[in-house]
Amino acid sequence: MSLGIAGMGWVTPLGSGVTSVWNRLLEGDKATAETISSPLGQDYPVFRVPADALSHAPAHPRLRRSSAISRFAVVAGLEALENAGIKIGPETAARMALIFAVSNGGVIYTKRFYHDIVESGAQAASPLLFPETVFNAPASHLAAILGITGASYTLVGDGAVGILAMKMAEDLMTSDALDYCLVVGAEEADWLLCDAYRKWRLLRSAPPIEPFQRPPKGMIPSEGAGAILLARDGTLRVEQIASGTNFRKQREAGEGVQKVFAELCRPQPDLVVASANGTFIDAAERAAISRICPNAEVYAMKGAIGESVGASSLWQIICAAQALITQKLPELPEPTSLKSAVVSTCGLNQQVAGLRLTL
């Protein structure tokens, strides 16, 4: 089933707003890393969302005590609706589904919640913090603000989870009861996550590297959200979604990526938006591109705005969509002739997926 992209929303370390962020990427801007310190003695660079990126967040009671990840999701979701020219009301909300994609979740409030329990016992568990510790908290807040009382799902995975959310949206949209499906992915950054990624030997402390630089140097975590509003009509089409495969070991990632490319790259696309982030993913995608679609333009945005895991694959889709719409790429000074784009996502926890967009 082919779906159209009706609207998009973006919250990133370069600010918010699809047009604004895309223009900054076209100008060659890169986010500035902020150092956060672990109480275990390690310092980490992360890309954080600037405070003014959330200036358009609604003054809603739901957001009064919500976590950062929920505010990111709400701002991106509302922008996608505004971008599509849709004013949400009871009738529209009744015919709209919501899918939230996430990997790490609300780690900041979860850390605070369990820290109090460990220090003072179960009686110290905060009923105010607990709702924000569950993975579907952002979806709950966004659904309540929009008035969506029907289908609302949260998918948990790695960097490919946004593509799987798009596939689930495609399945849901076969129902005549729905006109739209809003897919949102979001993450927040914290030292606890950095500690975990460092132990997995995925993190680095150097400034951002260029996509596909060899040897891999590691990633810089980031936070933010991306939102895609899907409809049955639209100039920009989601032509094909490959829900992909899994791999057991990092050295097997290349085979998984090639399987996804073999499914999506017939005919060959004009553009590949890759998920290269300075880890083993770079080599896996490089091999697949050189073998299956060597003539395609390649763009990887994580050198500029970091690895946001559950949000990143939706960021990649937004980049691919904007490249097709504007006929421009950040690394190409001249206008391009792009009619199709493949988004490749290889996650850190053995998941590979992708999709193809056409103009």
C-alpha cells in the first residue's frame, strides 16, 4: 500500500521546524556538543535541544510536569499537523491513529524515581514521577492533547524502530475507519545512557566526524523528536517499506543491510539517506551502497545532529523528504535532480530496516 506524507514535524539540536532545521543543514551548520558529567567520573559530549526550540509548546496541564521526551514529541506532532494544514477536532481525531517509536524512553525521570527508592526505600517512590517512567508516556500525553481516543501504540526498538512504526502505520491505514496516522519518534539525553553506550564501545568523545569516515570513531548521542503524518494522498509517496531483518553480531550487519537494499533499490534510487554514525554501521552501509546502488547520492545527517536512536530514522525520512521537495542536499552546492530516495536504518541492537520515497 502506497501512502502519502501529509505533514512533518522536527525538534532537533539545531532547533525546531522542518524548514528552519533543513535550511541550517543546507548551510552546513552542525550542532554544538554540550558536555555532561557522570557521577562515576566520566564526561560525555551530547547534542541537546535548545530551550527556544520548545517555545511553541502548548500551555497544557499535561505538560506541566512531563518529561523532556514528552515535550519533544508533542511539539513535533503538533507541527506535523500544522504543516499539513489540519486543525484537530473531534471528527479528525476520531479518524486518526497515533504510533510512537522509542528506544531509551524517559530515562531522566526513571533514574530519579529509582534513585529515591534505592536511597530511601519503596515508601519514597514518587507517584508524580512514576507515570513518566513508562515507555508510552509521550504517546499518552500527545493523544490526550490531540483528543485521540482510538488506536494509539508505542513501539520499542533500536535505531530502526521508526521504520517499523511506519510499517505498522501502513497496516493500520488499510482500515477505512482511518484517514490519518501520526508517527512520532523521540528521545532525551542523559549521562546514564552515555555510560551504557560507552560500555558497549559505541560512544566517542571527539568532535563529530564526517559520514563513513574510516575507522569508526563512535557516536555522539542527541535528543529531540520527529513526526510524520501519513495520509492516503500526497505528492510525496511512501512507495515501499522494508521491515527488514535482524543480525546476531556486528560483523553480520552488512549482510542485513544488503538484504534491505536489494528489496528497496530496484530500480536504483537517486538518493540514499544513511544512518552512518561513526560505529560499525558505517562500514555495513558503505558496502551495501557500493555494491547495489553505487551511483546514488549519499547523505548522512548524524554528523551534524547526532544519534537520537528512536527518533533518528524519522529524522532520516524528513531529510529524504526535504531533499526531494527542495531538490537540494547539504553536501551538494548545485541543485539536484532527485525523484526517489531510500532511507537505510541499521540499529545498534541488531535491527535493520528501510523505506523508499518517491516524488
